[in-house]
Amino acid sequence: MYRQRGLGKGLRRMSTGLVVVTGGSRGIGAAICKRLAADGYAIAVNYASDAVAAEATVAAIAATGGKAQAFQADVADASAIQRLFAEAVETLGPLSGLVNNAGSLGQVAPVVEQDPAALTRLFAVNAIGTILCCKEAALRLSTRRGGAGGAIVNVSSIAARIGGLPGLAPYAASKGAVESFTKGFATEVGAEGVRVNAVAPGMIATDMTGDFLSQPGVRERIAATTPLGRVGAPGDIAEAVAWLLSPAAAFVTGSVLTVSGGR
Ligand code: NAP
């Protein structure tokens, strides 16, 4: 939901309602939580295990006058997802959006060395977790089910298009699944007032990429293969997500927005 109001000289837009951000405790997810809170949304900061980081994100939002609460749930666990949405709506009010950001690289290894259990877990988090969170969101947002409509953004990766860095073919495939699902689900719920898009980040400096980027020369090498000449920051992705969630993107659905510095 969205309203506009005049404040002083300018026009300030205030978004309303609750946005659930999975994996909101650290990295890209934490930047998304803070950016969306600044737009006026109440934020459910989901995390898997790092309660301290989740509470730090909540505190940062509260310090700027925003509204947020942390909710533990492993997105690979279907019943935990149901609990996450039920508790978030009960605490922070009606749902207006969802950002499926929680993700994992899985086992970084050639395919011949991949462990089946690790592959199952990877797809449970990145692909099935995204689908099940979309299900819970659609049950509440769909105008056919009494909802007021809303928007969903799924966080993919340019790995879906380029196949991933060495040892990350399964990760790339899990993000390919996210993009295919985004397109199909957008078609399914478009007439029910729900827009569904994806953001495909390039290399972003977070805990996920920290070990890789801190190897000698790697950060510079990645930057050199990127037309804009740098590695991205979590805030670069948060801006794209905020736009896709907002009414400024009212005619955009089923799209994948690449935010990669041109890579
Ligand atoms: P990160 O720094 O490792 O943070 C991951 C976040 O996801 C944390 O908040 C973590 O919670 C949460 N999480 C992980 N597994 C979860 C699970 N099973 N259930 C619930 N939450 C879970 O990662 P990031 O770099 O910010 O990446 C965020 C998203 O962007 C991921 O989907 C990733 O694939 C995608 N992406 C990242 C890059 C990049 O270069 N960094 C590029 C392309 C796409 P805890 O704090 O509790 O562990």
C-alpha cells in the first residue's frame, strides 16, 4: 500500500504495510530491510541462526524511527515459514510485500564431488524456500482471497545466466529456478493484484563473498571484468528492490532486473 503526502516544500512518499524480508539479518538483506523501513514499511527481519545480527538490523531501523522485529525461521522448513508469516502479520500488521533474499552458496565444489544431501539443502533454501514464501504471501495478498494486492521481489543472481563461478554450478541452477519461478508465478497472480519480479545481483561485498574477495587480487580482478569498474555494495541491490516493490514499478511484473555494474 502506498500514499503520498505533502511535507514542507517537497512531496514525501510513505509506503505502508508489512514487508517480510527473508535473510534480513546480514548483507544484502539487512540493507534491504533498512532501505524499505526508510520508505515507511514495517519490516519483518527474518534470519536463520544469527539472532545478534538480526537484532542489530532491528535496532538500526528503530534508531531512525522505523518499525521492525526479528523472526527466526529456516526457509528450508515449510512449517517454520508458515509460523514466520503468521507471527509477522499478527505483530506488525497486514502484509503488503515480500522479499525472498535468504540464500546459500551450498557446497563449493565440482559437480563430481557434490554431496546429494548438500544439493537437496541448497535447493530447499534457495528455490523451494522462495516458492513456499511466495505461497504464504499470495495467500494474504491476492485480491481473490480478500487481500489488497502487493509486490514480491525474489533475489536471484547473475549466476543464473552465466553459470556461476567455479564450483557453483548447482548454486547457479538454484537461481535459474528462482528466475523461472518468478516468471511463471507472476503470470499466475498478476490478475490478483500481485506483482512478482526478481533482482539479479552481480558480485556484492558481503559475508557470503568475503573469503573469496579477500584473496589477493580477486577483488581487483572482478572489478576489472565489470564495466562500471567495481564490486557492488548491498545498498546497490536495496535500491533496485525498493523500486520494484514500489508503485513506481506498477506496470512491471515477471521481470529480472540485473544489478551487476554491467556484468
Ligand atoms: P549473506 O551475507 O551470507 O547473508 C545471508 C542471509 O540469509 C543472512 O541473513 C542469513 O541468516 C540468511 N539465511 C541463510 N540461510 C537461511 C535460511 N535457510 N533461512 C533463513 N535465512 C537464511 O548473503 P548475501 O551475500 O547478503 O546474499 C543475499 C542473497 O543475495 C542470497 O540469496 C544470495 O544468493 C544473493 N546474491 C548474493 C550475491 C553476492 O555477491 N553477495 C550475488 C548474487 C546474489 P543468518 O544471519 O541467520 O545466517
